[in-house]
Amino acid sequence: MPNIKSAIKRVKTNEARRARNIAAKSEMRTAVKKVEALVSSNDIDNAKVAFVAASSQLDKAARKGLIHKNVASRQKARLAKQLNA
């Protein structure tokens, strides 16, 4: 346990940021899984709508530094490929 005031604050802020990052990553993964589930059930119209939302989530995660921009791009490309297959 840190004794210095600034170190105590760093622990608090790190925990808050970690919780926020975990929530954002979870939301992103859920959006991707939703698209994959809709594609596998051949619900293409709803899958296209979900794909737009998932793309937005991936871009936001990349912008915030949760994932690398190339990872976001690769995941979007793979989802688009599944959608158009």
C-alpha cells in the first residue's frame, strides 16, 4: 500500500481507468460477437446494422488506445468478409 499521497492517487486513478477500459473492451467484443451470431443465423439485414455499430466500437477502442488500429482494421475486414460471403 503506497504511503505517498500522489502514489495513493495513482492507484485510485489506475483502478478507475482499468475498470473503464475493461467495460469498453467488453462492449466492443459483444458488438463483434453479435455480428458473428447474426451472420451465422443468416440474418443479413440485421447483421449489416450490427456491423456498422461494431465498426464504430472498434474504431473508438482503437482511438482510445484499447486496441491497436491495425487490430481494429483487421477485425472489421474479417467481419465484412463474413458478411459479404
